[in-house]
Amino acid sequence: MQFLTAFAFAALASAPAQAAPPCAMSADERAWVENALHASDDVMLWRLRLPPDPRPIIIVFNDRCRFESRGGSGWLGTPHRGKIVLPDGTDTNAVITSFASRVGMNGQRFFVMALPSVWRKGTTINSDDRLGLTGVFLHEFSHTRQMDVLQGRFDAAEAIYKMPADFTDDSIQMRFRSDPAYAASIAQESDLLYRAAAEPDLAKTRAMAREALALMDARQKRWFVGKDARYKPYDDLFLTMEGFGQWAAYAWLSDRKGGGMTPAAAQSKMRGSRRWWSQEEGLALFLVIDRLLPGWAQRAFGNPPALGIEMLRQAVGGAAPR
């Protein structure tokens, strides 16, 4: 018996290593990604009537494989060892993530997201909450649509104010979060905008939106002075980017042919913990713009593009502050 056991182990040791299974998306994974891309098309092409836009490089991954699609082609799967190689030559950890970026300053756009299986393992997310993950996809994927349009506005700001490499949409919040008066203004602005968006009477909607705009102008005029003046253009830009991303996800979630949620439920899902100012106020800003400014997407993606605060000003008939 001992001889047979030793022989069996020897046979196993001398056998060639079994090849790893090929990297191919499961039918479930493919269905989720393709449905998310269709959801994006529903919002951009049919809801907003924007022209078709070439798809960026798309990279998704599970715990074993990285999948890449270029130009709307099929998915090329390759194994990874915990690191996801990006088109710019860098890499990122194969953990919960979703982001849009580009190669260099003006290079190819790309989008990266962990597949649902990775999110389920790393969070307490409900395994059936595909709507929530599609919302995450739509928010981040919408930024690939904004990149080229807003690049000139970012370049103009960068030409005047040299921001650090780690500057993000949350950097302004990090700078002012310990100032209770600043935080109170953000909360009041957001509350007015959400109330305006929910108000059935358009005249009252416009009045509340005008009051919110006055608070936004006053906040920027009071706090964005001296060395902090550099935050002004980025406050406008990040409210636009994050607000549009939040609204795009909300628009699909609240569409009966899309996510099928009620507007209130879709809004609640996108607001989440309500802890990030640019997302919280940005969503409210675009909800109001969508109520008051027909055809706003053509302004937002025009040449030059209109930022969120500029469209709000148009919607309420307000003059730019001096």
C-alpha cells in the first residue's frame, strides 16, 4: 500500500503541468458589460440626442483575467497576476475600481472597471445589485465622453494655475472640509437645488435655483481668493464632470425602459452616503438644469462647452458675477 501511494505521488509529480484555462468572459460577464454599454448609448444617443462617439479602449477584469476591447471590437482576454496593465504603460491593482483616463495629455481615452464578481468579493454589495454597478459604470464611462470636450477648459486653467499631480475632484473638499461656514454653504446650495428639482411649479423651481446660484457665487467670491483663487475654475469643472456623471446614471436608472426605478429611488441610489460634495451638489445641479434648460446637452458638448454653473445661470436668467 505504501508502494502504491508513493508511485501515485511520483506519477503526479512527473506529469506535465496542466495548462491554465483560457481567458474568456463568461456569458454572464459579457451580458453585464454589453448591457452597461447599451445603457450608456441609451442616455447619450437617445435621451440627450448627442452624435455617436467612438468608443474608448475598454478594460474590464475579474479575479483571474483582463479583457480589452478597442474600437468596439471583441474582447481579448489575458491572464493577470493581480496587476492590470493600462494603455499608458502603467498598471493598477486588480481590486474594486472604476475610472476613466487617457494616455498622456491628449492621447487615447480609456476606461477601466472591475467586473461584478470582484465587487461582490470586496464589499458588502448585494449580489443582485446590478443596477447599482451599472450606475457606477455609467458615471465613470460618461467621463470618456467629456474628456475631449472639456480638455480646453482644463488646459486654460492649468496655464494659469499649476495644480499638483494628485489634484482630483475631491481636493477642494479636502481643503475646505474643516471650515464649517464653507461646508454649510455647500449643504445649503445642494438642498436648494434638490428642492428646486423636485418642485412641481416651474416658477418656484427657477426662484430656488436662482437663490442657490447666488449662494454658489457668494461662496466662490468669499473663499476663492489669494492662493485659493486657483480653485475657482476647478470648482466649476468638477461640479460639471461629477454632476454629469451622476445625472447620466440617474437618467438610466429612472427610465422605465432602463433601470426601471422610480425617480426618487434612482436619486437615492446615486446620492449614496452623500459625503462627496462634488457628486452630491453636482447631481442636484444637473437635475435642475434638466428641468429648466431644454437642449442643454448641446450646450454642454458644444464648442465652446458650457459648464454646469454657466448653464444654471442661463436657466435662471442670472448675470455673471463681477
